[in-house]
Amino acid sequence: MRGMLLAAGIGVAFALAALPKDSPVAADFRDIAAQAGLRRAVPNGGDKSKKFIIETTGSGVAFLDYNNDGLPDIFVVSGDGGLSRLYRNDGHGTFTDVTEAMGITRMGWGEGVCAGDFDNDGFTDLFVTYWGQNVLYRNVGGKRFEDVTAKAGLTQSRRRYNTGCAFLDYDRDGKLDLFVSNYLDFDPAETPKPGANPYCWYRNMPVNCGPRGLPFESNLLYHNEGGGKFRDVSQSSGVGEPRQSYCLGVLTADFNDDGWPDIFVACDQTPSLLFMNRKNGTFSEEGLDRGVALDENGKALSGMGATAADYDGDGRLDIFRTNFSDERETLYRNRGGGEFDETTEAAGLARNTSFVGWGCVFFDYDNDGWPDLFLVNGHVFPEVDRLHIDIHYKDRPILYHNLANGKFEDVSLRAGPGLLERHSSRGAAAADIDNDGLLELLVNNQNEAPTLLKNAARSEGHWITLALTGVKSNRSAIGAKVRVTAGGRTQVDEVRSGGSYLSQNDLRLHFGLGAAQRVDRIDIDWPAGGRQTLRNVAADRVLAIQEAISE
Amino acid sequence: MRAIKHLAALALFAGVIWAQSPSEPPRLVEGLQKFHAGDLRGAETSFRAVLAAADNVTARAFLALSLAGTGRCEEAVPELRAQASNAPDAEVRRLTGLALLDCDTRAGRFAEAFRDAGSLKSMNPADADTLYETARLYNRAWNETLRELFERAPASFRVNQLSAEIFESQANYTAAITEYRKAIAKSPATIGMHYRLGRAILMQSHAPEAMTEARREFDAELQLNTSDAAAEYEVAEILIAQQHPEEAAARLEKAIQSDPEFPEALIALARLRSTAGRNGEAIPLLERAVKLAPRSQSARMSLMLAYRKAGRLEDAKAQKEALEKLVAPPGGEFSDFLKRLGEKNP
């Protein structure tokens, strides 16, 4: 049948790009990276062609407040040929490169980054993944970082292609454990060269091979034993079982609202994974059953990054995943109990299919109380530019405005000049770098300086940012579920390590409040089990909340 | 003229026969030795000597193979044809059949060649040589017919249509669209052309205008053939993308009415029902789709989720197991094969 034969291409062909409309957009994003001091290009493989897949996947970015001054600092992961850079936020819209001074020394093929206070000493630590040995940088009083990888028991016995990572307290013992996704088993000496086999071609051009055709690798889970030590529990937890998936972005959240953190992993050309926490130190992989492994056509897409938010205001965390060109992004709506329906098309997202998407962040740029969506793009094959088609190695990001009715509107082309610049971007993260109530966006661009997007538009919406500190729970409060009720609506989010594409958002939670000038109540479910409620809180400020252990 | 391509295999096989036939006439063994060594002319002399003394089925077969291998197909064909059907040994039937197929293909006797291929395939359904030679036959016949079309009817819209289809297969959609338009201009009432043009437009561009442009072509197709389920389906997909689910559902119902065995339309309609909160109506549609297309990942996935949503966990599990088999990546053998390919520098 004709329909049967041709149906495979239907989804990819439909695309409605961003169309300028007349409705106002409270977004005017400008790239302030250069004036802020982020001028150093980040090396990441070839720019005209790439011989190996390792050149295509790096790298992530992080916002973290390493010196506890209330201002998010910046960490930019580098590919081979450069140091990952740490920039201190000076508080005047500028950053100072403190990489060497702070003891960031590791070079190599850096991939991802995640942050969390693994030793509960009150200072946020950093974990950086590599093709090769990962690094755990312990934050020593905000004064320097110490490479404690070996001391912590995180030395790997062989060279692995580590990608995404996240700290999480999966057993709720008050200490942060660590999940690390792995892409594939990569050895340049064993990997075919461009054009060598059918998996090394793209649109009739020889390109770097993979991931298809390359061997799978397993994911890792490390349990925090205390005393600065981790123990590899990948096998006993079920996380490390061999799976036929090429894993990249990691997203943790309590998807089924049972109080225990689960793990979603975006996987490339293979089913994405959802590890559900069985509350006994083990996980069961249920991505297919719960509807997030494949798209609605039963196809495994090229999952890269993932982010979570309650986009439709029903109190449950939904999942958004970026994919390859000629695929659409995927939005999975949580219909309760951690069961998902794909709602990409119904939400108006199935419209940008010429992009290869990577970092993605739900964030409320206009403080209207509804999470909007930002994603960055850039093809894996620089060679694609030789084709002179509408798919590019360097491409612009996309901004979707949440219309508060379960749908999004693509406002990319009228949201400021910063969103029109083309880069081959990978990691992306959000933070309010100047605590003015509007979130900034940080993007890692291959072989270019990072992008730092600041929204120059003023928003009428009020806001609140919550900086949580655990006491019985882990100090970073990672896994704390927060419900903010204001103006008749309740929003939900969680403190999260990792996420996006191999990146780290500010650990503080930002909520847009719309017209509400006060927050009626803030309910916090701490990972250690306690619930804390604050009432009648003034808006438009950063509020520090420490876990009340008496409650 | 080149020697037949199976010479190496034949030579090896001749060696086997030679080794196993010490009681055969000395000139036959000598011929087989020469054949095995690739000396086909010398082998021919030996086989002719054997046959001058007495009839010998092996000598006849290998004489014919030697003749074919040295470019004298016409002389070889009668014996090859006889041996390919009647040789007592299955391997001799296969080898003479392959040589016969090669001779008929090269002579442009496509009707005979298709019969040769059919016969070979029925006897050796999984034989790589047979499948390879059959593929070459189809390729040769395709090229020959194309040449005839372009030479004998160069102004026909079919030339443009065929050009468009070739461009489409090469993912050159811009050129394909141009050729489809030329074909339609020459023959506006030909069924199927607007449909193909609409598809090419959608494949060519990710721009929003493409959808409107393609819709025009699908509508034009439906004017020519009001019961074209595939065109109806395409219109429905566009309507879904444009956020008009109710109109889309109506078009899908029409597509299914025109073609009740259209799995994609059943799946798309089921999804719309499910999204509208009518999961109970989605399930029978999806069950039909799975029955029609049991290897459709889309059907299996949608049915699995619909069952799960309805609380039918055992039914969902069965669909999941079927789906897992479908989405499993290529096994180790294929990956190893690719790796071996990769060992050769491009």
C-alpha cells in the first residue's frame, strides 16, 4: 500500500518554523558573554569535518555558587585541547576566569558536569565526566578545588565514554550518590573511518561513524558511603545491566510522586531509559512501559538532552527531550503515577525538524508562572553545510513560550538578537546571575566562546527564588520537591543536579508568580522525609530556606 | 568477453569432483584438473575428448561451463539449460543455472533470464550467488528499459515522472519537484502524480509554506480520485500538524472508509481518539492496525500504551514484548560485519 510505504517520512516532513506574530513577547535576549568576560573559545574537535564521534558530543556547562556569595558562578567543560574553565561571578555583570587559581587542572575530552555538596560541608562540589577518567573536584571552603577522584574511589579501570551525570540521594540517607551515563565503547583504533560502512554516511556523504554499529556501554551508579568515599553499585542496583542504548543526557526527578528519585536518560538512536526507584537500593528500567523510551510511532529517536517541568500545571513533572534533525523534539506529559503520553504535536512543538537539539531548559523567562522552554542546536556533522540545505552545523536556539493552555508558541525569531546567532551548541543551563528575577542562559558552543543570554526585556511578572539548604537531608537539598502557591495556582519543581544536555542549572529554584505579589504558601518535601511549609511570603526576592528538622 | 564470474567457485567445485572421482575416465579427471586450475581452454579440449569416446554427463556440464567461461555463451546455452533443470547433482544444477542466467542476461534475453532466476530461486532460496545474480538481472533490465523509454518516447510525461522518481530516491527533492511539475503539465489527469509531488514537497522543505503547498497537491489528487485513501491520510496529517484534530479525524475516517486495511490511518485516528479522552474507542482501531501490520512499531507502541491506559496490563505486556523484538538493534553478527568492513580504510 502506498500509504504504508510512505508513512515513515510523514512525521519528519511536517514542520512549521517560528513565524513572527503580533502578540507581544517579553523577551529580548542579548548575548553578553564577551562583555561579561567569557571570551575564551572552547575546543571541541573539527569544525569542517569530524573524524570520530568523540568530536561531536562535547560539552556541558554549569551554574554553581562555589563560594557561597549568593551569585551563580560558571563552569564550562572543554573538549580536548583546553582546560575546562571556571569563572567567578564578580557581581557587576562580569566574571573572572579563576580556573588555574582554583585548581581546575584536568585536560582531555570533557563531556558533562554536575554539581552537589557530596560531603555535606556546605560548599558545592563538581563532578566532570570524560572520555577517560572522570574527575570529582571537592570544593575546599570556596577557596580551591581538590581532585579527590582516586580518594573517593571513582577511578575507572578502563577508558569509558562517560557523558551525563547527576548527584542524587537515591536511598535518602542524607548523602549524595552519583549517576553517570555512558554513551558507547569508543576506541579510535577500533572505530571505522568516515564512509567505511553504512553507519558512516549521512545524506550520501562520508561522516564519522556511529553511534550505530559501535559497541554499547553500561551506565554507572556510585553509592556515597560517607567519609568522602563512593562505592560502585551499578550492578547490584540494576542500573549497570547491559542495555542496548547509547546514553547521553541525565534527568533525575520523582516522576511517580512516591518520594523517591527516579532517573531518566536520553539515549541516541536507541530507546531512552527510565530507571524507577524501587526504594530498596535498586532500580527497574521501565521506559518502554511508561511511554518515554520511544516516540509515539514506536521509533527510538536520537535523544540528546532532557529537562523536566510541570508545563501544564497539573502538579506533575513532565519530560522534554531534544532529538536529531528530521525528528521532532519530544514532550512527554505525565498523566500521573509516572505514566506518560507523548504530547509533542498537541503542544505545538512538532514544528522544528531541521535542527539537531542538545541542551534544553524549562524556565519561566517572563515570570508569568508558566515554564517556557529553551533549547540549543547544532549538527553533529560539519559536512552538512556542503549540502546547502536548511540543516546547518551551526544553528540558532529555539525559545517556546508557554501559552498556559498546554500549548507552546515558537517565539524564537522575535525574542532578541541573541537568539538569532548561529553556533554549534551543546550544553545549556539557566540561572539568575544578578538576582534581578530574570533568568539568564549559558550555552557551550563547539570551538567558540560560550553564549550568555540575558533578557533585556522587563517583565511585569513577580517572582521568587528559593535557595534550599538541607540539614538532615543532603546540604544541597537535591531531590527536595517544592510547591509554590500564589495567585490561586500551585507550581511544582525539584532541586536537581545534572539535566539539560550534560549540564547543571543553578541549584536554586526560580518561580515566576505573574501578578501575585505574595506567595500564599511554600510546601517543601525534603528528601529526608520531612515536610516544611512557609506561608504568606513576600515576592521578588531570593529566599534562603533551611530544612527544619523539628517538623 | 570476460569469463563467467563464478569461475572461482566452479574451479573449486571441479576440484572436489576431481578429488572424489578417481574412477572417472582419465581425460575427465585431467579436464577437471585444468578447470580447477583456471585453464578453461585446456579443460575444453579434455572434455571434448571424453565426449568423443562416450557420453558423460559431468563432461557435458563442465564443457558447457568452460564454453560460457570463455565467452561462448551461445554454444553453451542449450547444454546449460538442460543441465540446470536435469543434472543429477544439485550443485551442478545450481552452477549451470547461474551460468545460464548470466548468459541470458548478457544476451538481453530478459524473459528467459527471469525464468532462469525464478527457477534458481525456487531451488536455492537462500543462496547468495543466486540472489546477487537476480539483483543484477533486475538492475540490467531496469537500465535497459529506461534506455528504451528515453530513446523511444523522450517527450512523454513518463520520462519526467521517472526522472522525478529517480531524483526522489536520491533525496534530490528540488529536482524531483521540477520533474513532477513538468509531468503534470503534460498529463494533468494522471493519477498518482499530484500525490508524489505533494510528498516530495514535504520532504524537500521544513518551512511552513511547504505544508500549504503540499496540501494543494493532495487536494488535486483527491479531485482526480476521490477515494484515494493515501492522499486523504496526508491531508489529515497536515491538519493534525496545523492543530485541527477534529477535521483530521473526519479525513481519517474517510481514508479508512476508502481503504479499511490502511494501518497508518487506523493508528492516527486512534491517537486522536485517545488524545480526546476516548481511549476505549482507540483500542479496537489499534487492534485492527496490529492485525494488519504486525511488524508496525507504531501500531504496537500505540496499542501497548492504550492497553496500559485502560489498565489492561497483561495485554500491554504482550504488546511490549512484541515491540521489544521489533526495536532491538542489529545483533552481534551484523555489528561484527560492519566492524570488519571498517577495518578496510575507505
